[in-house]
Amino acid sequence: MRELSHRRRMLVLAICCMSLLLVSLDNTVLNVALPSIRSDLHASVSGMQWTIDAYTLVLAALLMLSGSTADRVGRKRTFQTGLVIFTLGSGLCSLAPNLETLVLFRMVQAIGGSMLNPVAMSIITNVFTEPRERARAIGAWGGVVGISMAAGPIVGGLLVESVGWRSIFWINIPVGLAALLLTARYVPESRAPRPRRADPVGQLLVIAVLGTLTYAIIEAPDRGWDSPLIATCAGIAALGLLTLIRYERRRAEPLIDVRFFHSAPFSGATVVAVCAFAALGGYLFMNTLYLQDVRGLNALHAGLWMLPMAFMCFVCAPLSGRLVGARGPRPSMLVAGVAITASGVLFAVFDAQASDAGLLIGYVLFGLGFGMVNAPITNTAVSGMPRTQAGVAAAVASTSRQVGQSLGVAVIGAVLAAGAASAAAGGMGHAASPAAAASFVDAARPAWWIIAACGAVILLLGLVTTGHWAEKTTRHAAALFEEDAPTGQTSANAKA
């Protein structure tokens, strides 16, 4: 691919960021609308979990396939296909007559979404070849998450209160169409010189593991942890994971290439992504229920309460990108780990939700931490790896994010199930009774400890997977790919 002008590269970055805005805004807007969807479609807590996890699960299951497909058939072509399917799925979601069809149409959305973010990241990686410029581009990319967090709750609140929850899906349609037209005109086509073959067995095993594990976690509070169905799902998930690892290690061109995990920073970034997005998914789900069901706020006012968290994420994400470019990933990861841990402990130990000031401080700390963590995840995942495998490397990082968010919503929702049901007795639009509010807060305490633990893992890995030893493991992992590269390709890869 020929070198593009600075102006053209910035335009490509903006187009790719539009795809991230589509997916991220959809999630944040949906969280604010959950109580309205529950009321209109008569959904339980587990039903609300499925409206989120049906999307994130399909996304996580297909991201690796989409990344390798884009490397093979063309990133621009795959990106455009994803935009079409996502936009179509959004229109269908707005027409859903019941919870079951809404969950189904969310899965259609996810099929399109799986072709957007990892493919867009691989496009960015191939367009921005200079490491420092790439880090800044990734920082701007991460800033879009902050924009979606800032705009999502407010836009969602306004739409839910004025038009209804179905309108939250309408906003994806014009953005998707605009991104589609701009992509056709300005985004260059690229593909890997040696793309990998499809891995249908590995793909089916990934779907089986993620689907059964999440189903078991979400449905266990209603069916009982000793239910034969839950035990069977847990067994299938465990057996599927062992089979996946064994099968992929023997395959010449696997869906999940274990050579990536010879790099300590890459492995650490994968775990950090799971922890950070598990914390985010659980945090948004829990606070949506708390603000609207316990405090009795409407969707708009609940969105405004989340604005400080979103603002900090918006401000810190590009700063983190610059910091990663100048100092490496360690400072951003340490700040993120400390801030997320502090936010969780503030709620778990000091009942921050008991006062407006405590709630505000907790939200600011979490926004700071999450804003700082996104850039080092993405940059670490693609830096040091051959550009020919950019789509797959980016897809692993994106898959980790979606797996984390799915597990966060599933686990936090399961922990909250009893307390949320009790608090909901207060009714939509009215503050819950003191007893119901106390029940919700007590149920939420273990959930806050889970979020604090996620922050502690981020902090630990920020220390362990950065430094000279970690850089050596990355060079070793890259060398494993170079051994398979054709003559003449090694020097080109090394420049990445």
C-alpha cells in the first residue's frame, strides 16, 4: 500500500473512528434505556442482561473470524460489509415487538459490528506506520470511547424521555450510511500478503465456550447453581476451552495463534482488556439500575449523573495515547489500575453512593482509570507484531474487550439479581423504599469488590508486563512470525 498524505491519513482515522462511535454509542445509549425496555417488554434482570450480552457475545465470538477474513479478502471490503449489516440490524432493533426479537436483532447488529472495530484498527495500523504517530492515532481512537460515554447517556436519556427507547437505534442509521459513503471514497484497500485460512472448528469451539459460560452465569440466579442445565453448560464451557487450546496448538493456521501469547506485553494486554471491560460493563449496568430504580431518576437525569465519568474518560483517553507514545504503556496502566481499584473500594467500603459527593468522586475515579487504560491495551496488542498480522492481533485485543464486557454484565448482573429485583419494587420513576434501597446496596457490595479486583489485576500487570524483560518476549514472539515470512518480507515487517 502506497504512503498516504498526512491529510488523507487523518481522514482515514476519522472514518474509522466513526465505526467505533457507532458501536460504543450503541452500548452506552442502550444502558440508559434498559429500565424503559424492561417496563415496555416486561423483561427480568436476566432479560436486560441478554439485551447487552447477546450483542457482546456474538461480537466476541466473530471478531477473530472477521479479522482474519479482512486480512484475506480485503479490509475495506469487510469494513463496508460490516457497516451495511450493523445499520440494517439497528433498524430491525427499533422495530422489535418483544424481548426475544430484540435479542435476535441485537445479534444481527453484532455480526456487522464484528467487522468494524478490529478491521478499522488494522486499517489504522497499516496507514500509520511510524510508532509514535500510530500511538497518537490510537489515543484519538480511544478518545472516541470517551465521546460515546459522554454523549451516550445524555443522547439516550433525551431520546428515551422524548420519543421512546426505540429511537436509540435510529441514530445509528445516518452515521452508518455516512461512514459507508466516506469509506468507499477515501479508505484504501489492504490485505495481508499471507492471510490465514478459515478455521471453522476453532470458530465453533469459541462460540460454544463463550455461549455456554455466559448462559450459565446469567441464568444461574433464577435456575439455581445446582441446576442440571447450569452444571451441563459449565461443563461444556470447561471441556470446550480445553479442546480449543489443544486443537489450536496443533493447527498450522489457527483461529487463535498461540505465538502471539509468547509476548508477555501482548498476554498482559489481553488480560487487562478483559478486566477493564468487565469492570466497565458491570459498572454501567449496576449504576443504570441504581440511579433509575433506587434513586428514582429518569433516563435523562441518570445520564447527566454519569457525565463526570464520561468526561474524564474523554479527556484522559487522548492524553493516555500521547503518554504511551512518549513513555510506553506502564504509566497509563498504573494510573488506570490505581484509579479503578480506588473507585471500587470507595463504594465497597465507604458506601460512596450514600452521598452525592461520594458518588461523584467514585464516578470521576472510574472515568479516569478507564480513560487511561484503553490506549495501552491497543498499542501493546499491535506494537512489535508484524503488520501482515495486524488484523488478527487487533481482533484478539477487541475480542478480549468484548469477552470482558460480556462477563462483567453476566457476573455483576448475577450478583445483583436479588437486590435489583427488590429495589425495582419501588417502581419506575419513583425512588425505591428505604428497605429496597438498602437491599440493593447490600447486594451491590460484592460487585464493587469484583470491580476493585479488576483494577488490582490491571495494576499488577502494568508492573509485571512492561520493562526490558517484557520487550524481549515481544521480540521473540515477532521472530516466530518472521520465521514463516517469505524472503523479502522480513525487513518490511521489522519496520512496523
